Amino acid sequence: MTKIANVSADKALELLIEGNKRFIENHSQHPHEDQEWRIKLKEGQHPFAVILTCADSRVAPEIVFDQGLGDLFVVRVAGNVAKEKVLGSIEYAVANLGVNLVMVLGHEKCGAVHAAIGSDVHPGHIGIILENIKPAVYMAQGQEGDLLTNAVKNNAKIVAGFVRESQPVMAPLVEEGGVKVVPAYYSIAQNQVELL
């Protein structure tokens, strides 16, 4: 049983990409699921990466990256937006658990981004989420290609920038060079994660 926590951001990214490749090729190893590993997890968690992604049921980071219990610190919210509570969760993983990589993972055909493209009237609390996505939509309107895909990718980049520059925890850690925040895009059709 190997512990892969507290690895460098570059090594963590390599582990994610290797796992996604296994998933694409239908060679998933389903690591860290056996009973011995589960018993070891009673002692605490040691994830090697934070994944901020959408709540969409088709996007399951542990499966997409072929990782197991305790490997990833996953934060899920519609449209993978980052405000106070989400940012606090990310800060906890970085500052208290020693995670050096944060990935903001948008995905193909995101319903929240699609809703942000549509009507300006949204009932309930969804409007708060969509207002956070609107800047990505505005950017996409001037870009060549598919509006929804461009808006999803822009949103991941904007959110990654917000996380990267947030004070007082993230910005100093990123500036020191140990922590990286990267945007990415998951193609549901291809099962592939693309770094942006």
C-alpha cells in the first residue's frame, strides 16, 4: 500500500493524466479500494490533488482519473464556481492536508453554463450560480467556435484564476511556486480531460 500524498503539483498532474488515460483506454485499475487501504484511511486522509468540478452526475473525478478512496479532495458545485464556502474547502485541502495541485474541471454540455447562456430570469438560488458564470459567457460570445464549449472553458479559466489569486491563503502559496491551480475541460463523449 503506497501513500501518494504531498507530491509536487507536477507529479500530481502526471498522476491525474495517467489515470485519465487508463480510463479512456478502458484499463482502469480502481486503486485504493481494498479492505487494507480502507482500514488505513481511518488514520486520516492524504489526497494528492483537489478537483473543483461540476455537480453533474456524468463527471465523477475518482472514476475519470482512475483514483481511489482518499486520493482526491473533490469539491462539486453546479458550474464549478468558487465562492466563499468552496474556496474555504480548497484552502483547507491545500493548507491543512498539504495538497499542491488544484484542478478546476469544467465539462462538455454543462447545464449550468447552458442556463447562463439562456434567460436572465432564474428561480431560486440557481441565479446566484449563473451570475458567477455570466462573465465566461460574455467572453465566449466574441470567440470562434461553439458558444457553450467556449463558455465552459472560459469559466474553468476564470474560476482557476480566482482561486489562484485569492487571499490570504492561495495567492502566497502559488507565488512561492509549490501550489498550482490549473483549468481543464472534460469531454463526456471522448472521456478525455484537456488541460486549458
